[in-house]
Amino acid sequence: MKKNDTAAVKITDIGVNGEGIGKVDGYTLFIKDAVIGDTVEAKVMKAKKNYGYARLMKVLSPSPDRVTPRCGFARKCGGCQIQEMSYGRQLIFKEQKVRGNLERIGGFPKELLDRVMEPVLGMEEPFGYRNKAQFPFGTDKEGNPVTGFYAGRTHDIIPNTDCALGAPVNREILETILGFMKKYQIPSYDEKTGSGLIRHALIRCGSATGEIMVCLVVNGKEIPHADALIDRLAEIPGMTSITLSPNTRRTNVIMGDSFKVLWGQGYITDYIGNIKYHISPLSFYQVNPVQTEKLYSLALEYADLKGGETVWDLYCGIGTISLFLAQKAGKVYGVEIIPQAIDDARKNAEINGIENAEFFVGKAEEVLPRWYQENEGAEAGLREEGSRTRARADVIVVDPPRKGCDEALLDTIVKMQPEKVVYVSCDPATLARDLKVLCGKGYELERVRAVDMFPMTVHCETVCLLGKRKPDTTVKIGIDMEDYRRIRDEEKAK
């Protein structure tokens, strides 16, 4: 096919960015806004040798799973890729996505996956689940400040203060900020020129506590007439923390390196299960509290701790999984590259009275191999900030970024020979790649379960349990009958 060709296409799958996938005479087309089961008329916009990108012109025959999106901006906005697909079908798609990657990339046989895969964990209410949102600010054609979300694959802001995935209070907060900017003529940041002041608003809500945080990211050091804005925001029920994060760099990175408190305190609190967390503007904290509790409970279930185990939690963030595990483990060691996150992790351990969790700053892919090498074969090893730990583990938990685990880290996990590895993944492709490595070096896949942390999007979390491969219980032995008779006769002669 070539550019501007049109064709009727049956959609059979969804791509990594939410595009519908179909084929015309063996030629693959990626079509935004198409849903599995649709037959659509599509116009080719870009043609490669074996595949192309096409625009949805008309839905010729809608999928039985096509629904009217709750949000009127669903097609334009880059936040929700599959809101036009029924939630039940989204869950099926995500479970099949995990299975497909494990089969195709990991090389795991279908029979094994039939045995170890458990049903996907979805949500009863798949809207309004996000406890965190970051809203960019811009200027419309009339010169008014606007905020919302970027259109897919662009930095063009779609004005919208009422996201269907976010907390309802977001709307009041954003409209308060916009009203303040308009009244005092505070300009939005302009990416093209580097001028303007207000870049982003970060909003966090504690789902269990009702506490609210607003962090304003600015292209400067302060906001003129800030007291007027603070007074208005402070009136919103639940408001706990108002902070400012300077970011004067010409970059796509949202947050600055630091923040200062304008009103209230520098953090909010929230609970996952019975563990309390302090969450600052720079903290990593899962955005879906309902599913986070399910995810961490599943990781704890897979670890099956009895009380005396040594557990290493790699990529531990602010200690969310570590503290969950510490309830049942003998000792938990957490490793994380971001110093502020480790500060939060230590504080979170302290406020929960957890004394069997210890945290260290460093890249997991560098720290663990170095620790193991320094302490290999030793009764006790590492000294770090007055602590004394052993470079060993009964259970290792990894929750890496989308790129997965570094090869050196996987090798060290194998050398340390933990009885169990619990792998929490946000990308089924890199998960399958890493599991293939571990299962090629003495481990076997025992349990797998997808957890839908991000309804209305293509993203999916997965929890996997690996155990040491058990030795075969049957042994084939060849017997030489002449030797057998000779030994028998010798025994009789005795």
C-alpha cells in the first residue's frame, strides 16, 4: 500500500500506543481510535515496506466491545488510549498481552502458561482512580491561560480541568489556579520561547486520608501575589500541602530538583493496607491506591514469608513494597537510586515502627553485584553507614522501570541463589525477556498474574513468582545384565 490509499480493515489487536492493528492482504496497518472487533475504513498516512500508519475515516461495522467514552476528549487526549473499548474487553486484552509476550519473547510453552497464569485483577470502578496528576499550562489563541493534557504524541494542550481518571477535586484546584493567573496576569510557560512562569501543577490526593497536595512548578523562584492563591487553595477541604518547585531548564522533565513549602507541610500521608506513608512532591508513589494494595498483597502472597527470611527489595522507591514485606520477613533491605526516595523510605519505616527494614542509595544494577562480589563466601559482609548485612537473600523482589533489569543484576540474582524471585513488572515485553534469562539459569516460572493498574490505557502491571528449579524425581539407570549376574553369583557364594 502507499500513502493516501484507503481500505476496509478488520481490527484484530491493539498496539503498544493504543492503535488498532489490522491487515490488508498481509500488509499491517496501525489505526488510532480503532477497537478490536471493528471493521473500519482507513486512509494510509505513512507507508513503510511491511507496515503503515492510517487514519480512521469511518467505522463500517462497530465492534461489540465498542462503547461511548465517558470523556468527550478521549480521542484527542493522549492520556486514555482505549476508553472506547468496554472495560471487560480491556481486561481480556491485557491478560492476552502478558501471555503473548511470555510466549513470543520469553519462549514459555502454552501448556506451562495455562498452568501458571491466574485471572487478571481488574477494578470494580475503573474511573476516577488516579491519586496523582500533572497538568501542563499554556495559552490559548485569545491569550488566556489554559491547562489540561497533551494531545497524543504532541505538546499541544487540550483544555480540560475535569479528567475522568482523576480525583473530582482536581477541577476546583485547576480552575482556582487559572482564575488567579487571569486576575493577576500571571503568564503560562511557553516551551518554544522559554518565557512565562507557570509550567505545571502537580496534584496528589491521599485516598485513605483525604489529604491534598498542590505543587506548582514554575520557571522562576516565586509567584507574584502568591498569598492570594494560597489563601484560596487553603480553603479547599483536605488541603494539606502547597509547595513550589523551581524548574528553569529548557527540558521536558516536569519537576525541578527541589521544592519549598508555601503553606502547610511538605508532604501528605496515605495508607496502603495498614502501612502509613509520607508522600512528598518528588516521591514515587503508585497512582492507583485501590489496585496498589492488590498488587502489593499479591507480591506478599507470592513471597510466602514465614518470619525469618532475608529479603532484598530492588528499585524500592519510598519503601512501599519493602514495608509491606517487612511485616512478615526477618529483615528487608531496600535499594533505590534516588536519595530523596530513600529519605522517604527511612521516614516511612520510622513512622510505622518498622525496625527490620534498611535502605541504601544506589543503582540496583551496580549495588547488588558489587555487594555480592565483595562479600562472596563471607559469613558476614557489607558495612554501610554503620550497618552490617549479608550479601545474600532468601527472597529477592524486583520492581524495575520499563527497561527491565540490567544483565549484571540478573546474573547476581542467579549467583545469590534465593529460593524465590518475585518480579513486579510494568512492561510485559521486558518482563518476558528477563524471565527467559532467569529461567535459563536454574529458575522456573510458578505463578503469573496481571494487575490492571491503569484502566482505559494500554499499560498493565504483572506479578510473577520464580522458584528454584527442582531436580528431576526420576532417574534412568542402565544395567549390564552380565555384571548383574556376576554380582548376584558373588553374593550367593558369600
